[in-house]
Amino acid sequence: MKITKEEYRRRARKAVETRKKKSITIERSDRYSMREKEDQRKVLIKLILKYLPGFRKANPLRDTTRMPIIVYLESPKLYFTRAIEDASITTEVLCVIPNKEEFSKFHTTQDYNIYGQHRIQWEEHIHGQIWRPIHNVILYEKTLGELLETFKYEPGNYMRKGEKWNLMFLWADYCSSFSTNKEDINKMFSYRILGNKSVLALTFSSRDPKKPKTKYKKSHCIVAVTNYVTSVAEENGYSVKLLPQSGFYKASMYTAIFEVRHEQVDDNLKAINTMVRTHYDIIHRLNMDLSGAMGKLRDRCDS
């Protein structure tokens, strides 16, 4: 049976209306709870569990008095936070969430410190009950770029010791275009926040106003991100490897996931570890000698 032009038009109009209805339904529902997003979270949890055990050993120059940090952009529904807690990751790291746009939608406790760190809860606090914040998870009323500024190391400033080499995992789930977020990528590497053998995940929309309009394939999006990240990393002494878990997880959303290495630290890891151990041994002996000298001085004063 031959289909008339009018029938083609009717079917096309129906298809457009169906797509509109579906897009409205998705917009009204929680887009973060979609199956594709859940699969993406599972992939990243597996990578954290893979790289976390060796992170401390791979970064002898980090401040060992601080916990390794993972940073991720999160919605007030806390889907990724729940996945992290279910995997028992919150017992080993400090989880940091920057969210300026939806900060008021999170359930925060009343106690926050001078750094602007807020502790958060799963549910809204009921008056008269004990606060039960989520273990080792803090919220900043900042954008990711602003948070990276607070992590920046400032030599000679005790209050700004920074988080040099201490960022074990970062998921920048922008949901916006790559070209509008390049400044954040520059900060990640130039501030030396990322450690050796860290994991960096960058999620963008393929709807980028600055991409070429002709013969542009989906694969070009990840190629463009990889080329830029590789260039910025090399400028700052790092190297990156695109992991096979990268790719499109929805029609217009993709994630580029990198293993980050610092060549100098990686190549000289044994020598650096020996140097750090020697440094702490010397400090320990000096403290012991000082303690003994102070004890003898007190004995003389008492006599």
C-alpha cells in the first residue's frame, strides 16, 4: 500500500508531539535518577575502588595528616553520595560537594566552620532530635571553580596550606558544554591539586555552540576534550590517559574519564619515599632530643 504525502505529514506531526511529551515528562521527573545516570555512577564507583588503595603510596609529597579528597558535583537528592556510602568509601576519604545554585535545597546542619564547610544530612532535621550528619561529607556554597581556588596552595600562608597532590577523584558533572568550562580544567592542573594516579571525570553536553557545524560526529566531542586536557596536563608536568569507560551515556551527554599521572613523582617514587621517610626520622630524633634536653633542664631546676 502506497503512503500518501498527507499520511507522511500526519505521522511526522504525531512523532513531533510524542517527542515533546516525552521531553516534558523527563524535565518534570528527576533527571538524575535515570537508568543511564545510575549506570554512570556505578562505573565511577568502581574506578574509585580501583585507584583509592594505591593513592597514598603513589603520593608521598601530599600532606599525610589530611585525608585524600574526592570532589563531585551533586544534586540535593544525593544519589552519588549514597552510592559512595554504600561502597564504604566515606570511611577512607573526605567527600566535598560544591553546589552554589541549589545550596538551599540541601539539608544542612547548623554547624559550619570558617572555611564555609557545611555538614549535610539525608533528611531534614526534626527539632528535638540529635543531628546526624553524613560521615565525612561536606558541602560548600561555591561553584567548582571557586572551590578549586580554596584548595590552591599558598606558600608561607599557614591558613592556606591547600590540598596539593591530595585530590584523588574529581567528577565534574557539568551537564553544559565543554567550551564553557575550560577555566576549571586549567585550575585542576595548574594548582597541583590532582595527585599522582588520580581519576578525573568530565561530563559535558554535546550541544556546544563553539563546535564545528559541518560533518561533526559524536566521537569528535571526546577527542576535543582529550586533546585539551592532554595539552593542559603536559604544561603542568602531568600526563593523562583516556580510560575505556569514557563515552556517551545518553543521546547528548558524554563523559571523558582520565587516569592522571605526574611523571616526575611517578618516575622518582622510590627516591621520594626514601627522602620523606628520612625527613620524618630526622624530625622524630630532633623531637626526642629536645624532649630529653627539656627533661634534664627541669631536673636541674627542681634540684
